[in-house]
Amino acid sequence: MSRRAGPASLTTGAAIALLASLATAAAMLILLLAGRNAEALRQLEERALMGRAAVIIRHLEHRPEGWRLDLPADVAAAFSPAYGRAAYAVVDAEGRFLLGANTAAPLKIPAPADDARAFTLDRAERDWRGLAIPAVIDGQALSIQVAEDLQHPDVLLDDAAAEFVRDVVWLVLPVFLVLCLAMLWLLQRLKRPLRDLAEQAEGIAAGGAGGRLREVGVPSELLPMLRTFNEALARLEAAQAEQRGFIADAAHELRTPLAVLQAQLDLVQDRAAAAPLARDLGVLERMVGQLLAIAALDDRALRPDRRLDLRLLAADLAEYLTPLAEARGVTLDCATPAAPVMILAEEEALSQAVVNLLENAIGHSPEGGTVRLAVTAEGRVQVADSGPGIPDFERKLVFRRFWRSRRRAEARRRGAGLGLAIVQRAAEIHGGTVVVGDAPGGGACFTLALPLAD
């Protein structure tokens, strides 16, 4: 089975792309500088060789006894056999060696040419670079050939070329690191509007209807998405309002025929025959009540703004439902702490939630069973029954609207599948949670956790 990749990160993608771009630019800069430096050094070497060749041409003369060359002391020192750094050769047009230093043969066989020709040599496994310059002295065509050992310790230009890349790397690396830090800082700055929008969106989800993302301070590139999101929110709220209105209207319209049916049922003389009809009518009335409750709870204007003691609310509701429990042959116990448990609540919504939990527990407990209602000092309401319990695979489903277990639907208790959805919605309104687990000794245990008041 293939694993689904996680969501891509814009920041990570942008950072990788920019870092790769900076690294490529730095490498290209080093290569271009190295190439430009090598070309500059080559030109300097050629100018130096050409200068020495020009000195040779100026001081070379032909005498009856043969060719003679008297070089200045500084130039002659460069061609000294003891020094071994440079060599020169004077060659005629036929390639005959006339005279030279550090060589007894032509450095390069002359070719017909009107300009200088650069050449390279491999002498004793060392690289030499040379220049052959055509010259005419005393009417005789000559080739003045000058070469230099590139690996000689005193060739400063080649030393500079060898060290140039290292020097450039040490110069470029700090700049590269500074640019990376600046890029990361810039990315964080660019993310700030997105983080602000995310916080606003969370606030809208928590705060309910009417919230919109603000356009102030939002980059122009994000404005179309922001406006589309706000328009979607407006359409969603309108659809939800229409849905709530439809449910509420339908429930209200059903109340009148149900009241007529109840009145007609009261007139039936055969009470044994009327009993099943009364039970079915009770189920219908309960459905209508739940539809009205869920429509009211979906009003996002509801706010838990009243301080109340959770102990007293639980005790009152337990007392209210004790007759129902007794009629079912179920014992209803209520346990509360000695100290007040103060919370901020929307009393009607919270009361409806606790009532639904208790009715659900009473309905699922067998005759002779016990329902336990407990309030803790931490703001938790626990309702445990002695029924069959809820399988693990159904525990995430029981809070869905209109969801009913097939196994339970075939049993004696019927409903619209809204009771626990009402409990969960009430928990959301109060900023709390509701979960279901196993009760000690068997059965289901629902825990409604509510935040305490400051």
C-alpha cells in the first residue's frame, strides 16, 4: 500500500529553491572569477614573455663571427642556467638553432607567420609556456622563442592562480551565509500575513457567524483568495441559516398535528389499544423536540455567559428525571462534591445536554439497573449506565446527527439519532468535550468536560 505524502510546505519549498539558487550562483561566480583570473594571468604572462622577447630583439646583432646577444643584467639573470626558470632560443627560418639559454635546440619549429604564436612545452615532466615572435634582423628572418617554467617556485603569477579559488571561496562563503540568513528572515516575514490569516480563520471557527478575514495588511497577491474565502463564508452562513429555519419551521408545523393526534388519542376508550399509539406519538414528539433543540443550538450567537453551580444544575436535572427512571424500573443516583463547581454556561443548552445523557442512559439500562450521575470538582459531568455498552467501532459514530446503530434500532427504544449530537454541540458551545467509554461493571460512561469559570 502506498503511503500518502504529507502536505507540501511553501516555506520549505521556497527555502530549498532559494538556497539552491544561491548555491548555484555562488558556484558560477567562483568558476567565472577563476576563469577570468586565469585569462588575466595568461595575458600577463604573455606580456612578460613578449617584453623579454623584445629585449632580445633589441640587443641581438649579427657580426662577422656570428650572432651575438648582450642582455641587460636583470634580463640575463632570468635566463641563468643556475636559476632555471626561463629559456630562449633564436632560430632561423629553416629551423636551425642559432643561440639560446637553457636550451640547445629550438623551443618551437618556426612556421610562416606574421604575428606572435603562443606554445606549450613538456620539459623534464614540467609544464612550460612560451611565445614565438617573428623578427627580421640585418635582413635575416628569425624566430625569437621565449618560454617560462610554470611550476617554478618563483613564478608568482601561477602561485596566485593556484591560490585564487581558495581565496575566492573564503570571500564568497561568508557572503553566501549572510544571504541565506537574510533569505530565511525574509521568508519568515513573508509568512507573517499567512499566520495572521490562519489565526483569524481559527477565531472565526471558534467565534461563530459573522466573522470575516480582514483585508488590512494583507499582500495584494493574497487578496483574491481572501475575498473568495469571505464570500464562501457568507454563502455557508446563509445556507446554514436557511437549514436551521427549515428545521425549525418543519418542527413547529409538526407540533399542531401531533397535538391533534394526542387529543384524539385521549378520547379512545380502549386504553390497551391506545398504548402502542401513545408510545409512537411520544417518539414523534421527542423527535420534534430534538429538531427544535438542534436548530436552536446551531445558532452561533449562543454564548456561555452565565455563572452557575454545576452541582445544583445536575441535582435539579436528576430530580426532574427521577420519575422517568422509576417508571422504567431504573435507579438514578446523583453524586456531587461538597464545594461549588462554578462554570460559565448557556443554561438551556447545557441542561438539554445533561437531560439527553440521562434519558439515553435510562433508556439503555435494563429494569433493575442503575444510572449514576456524578459531578467532579474539575468540571466534569459523568453519566454511567448498566446497559450493554457501546462497541469501540461505534464510539466515534454515536455523536453524528441522525446516526443510529442497526442493532439498537431493532430494540425497543427508538429515536431520531439527535440526542448525542445535541450533547456534542452543547459541549462545543461551552468550549468543552464529550467522550464515551466503559462504565465500571459494564455499560457505557459518557463524560462531559467543561472549563471552570475564572
